[in-house]
Amino acid sequence: MDDGTDARPAIQVAGLTVRRGRRTVLDDVGFEIPRGQVTGLLGPSGCGKSTLMRSVVGVQGGVAGELRVLGEPAGSKRLRRRVSYATQAASVYDDLTVQQNLRYFARVLGAPGGDTERVIELVGLGDHAKRRVEALSGGQRNRVSLAAALLGSPDVVVLDEPTVGLDPVLRVELWDLFRELAATGTTLLVSSHVMDEALRCDRLLLMREGRIIADTSPADLLERTGTTDPEAAFLAIVATQGGAPARPPAAASHHGRHEAADPAEASKEGTR
Ligand SMILES: Nc1ncnc2c1ncn2[C@@H]1O[C@H](COP(=O)(O)OP(=O)(O)OP(=O)(O)O)[C@@H](O)[C@H]1O
């Protein structure tokens, strides 16, 4: 666990450019993420959120630029147990129970005994611990994946759209969990295309078309744009940049999952 004595930002990114195939998917992106806070990465589908997260955890190919996590180069061995990542597609075994999945991941990660039960409770799956994952709903499966990302209490937790497919009550519960984790010193980077979730973050990175268009806090975002809701704020920022009107991120309530086109990339995906 991060002891909080290192004042450097948890994540430092400068001049990050990513090419996927012939496309420049991230274009000269730079930002810093403070420790012990929830930073939201928000933007419309396809703007590059997943690519950015994959870069931060060191599993993205075609990356140029400077990326440091907890002071180490992104993806370095020393970060293996300190940084966790839950992809959009739940990375779990269907034919095992929730508990068996997490016991397996706990062994692989060398997480302490008892951690399995702790994370199952944290994500609210206590009543489903003995059920096979194939019998769970999509949102419950995603929470198994989230639980795996919390094993071993990593210092930095990167979560790609963790609230997709959840009902409003569960969404609120998960955001409360993120806040609790941050209060104990964990740094969270959480992506969403639902702009309402912006208000639950400490910091915000708004993205559009491979660029960061705002690096701000929820209060500053609303004040700066003179708006009362984050969706309007996003549109206001796009307008000030002279861009074409964007389809507001929140307009999409459902959301397809990506598969890495490159099998090498796909094989690198996992909960950690
Ligand atoms: N394997 C790939 N090869 C080439 N281009 C890709 C590949 N994967 C994604 N892209 C493109 O990169 C861009 C960014 O994709 P990315 O998945 O990072 O966006 P996103 O903001 O996470 O979207 P979503 O919210 O829908 O998950 C998109 O335009 C997408 O079409």
C-alpha cells in the first residue's frame, strides 16, 4: 500500500502519442494524476480512453512519449503488484464460482489469505460467492473482474468503464466504494462515457478525438463553463475549441465492448 510519503504524482504522462494501425489514436497527450484521488477519464465512445488506460498500465503497443507510474516507467516489473487494471470485458472464468475465480487470482498474485472474501464483500457479491460466473448477470461478472483488480490492495487501480451495465443503485454503490478506496490512499483512474459520473470524481480528464480537452475538477468545470451539468459543460468546452458539435457522451447509455484487433494485444489483456 502506498504509504503517502512520496509526493510525486501517481501517474505522469507527457507527449503520449499512440498509433493503432495507420491511425493516430492519441495525439501528444500530457497530464498528471495525484495520489489518493479518484480521477475520471471521460469522453465519447472511441475518443481513446481505453487506449490511454492501456498505455498507463503498459500493455498498449505503438506508444511514444513519457509515461511514469509511481515514479517507474509504465509497465515495469516493479509495478506489477502495485498497479491493477480491469478491462471493459470481464476477465474471469465462466465455469468457476466467484470465490474460485478470486482464490485463483489471489494465488497468482500472491495476495494475502482472506483477501478473497474481503474483495467479494467490497464489490457486493457476498451472496453470490458460491455461484458459477456463467450464471451471473453482465454487471455481476464485471464486478468479479473488479474484485480481482482489488486483490492485494494495489496502490493504483485503473478501471475501464466499471459501471457499464449496472443499475443506478449499484452505480452509486460502486462510486462510494471508489471514494472509500481513495480515502485510504489508493489512486483510481476510472473511465466513463456517462458524464453524470464526472461529479463523483476529484479530478477530471475530458477527452475528445485522441486529445485531452480539459484537465480540471468538477467544480472548476461547471464554473468555467457557466453550466450546471457536466454534459452541457463538455459541449461548452468543445464549442470554445471550435470543434464540430459533439454527440454528448451521456447520450450513449449502452456501450459495446472492444476486442483488441491485434491478437498480441488481446493476449496481454487481463485484470492485472
Ligand atoms: N486494434 C485497433 N486498431 C486500430 N484502431 C483501433 C484499434 N482499437 C481501437 N482503435 C481505434 O482507436 C480509437 C480509440 O479507441 P478506444 O477503444 O481507446 O476508445 P474509447 O474512448 O475507449 O472508446 P469506448 O468508450 O467505446 O470504449 C477508436 O477510434 C478506435 O476505432
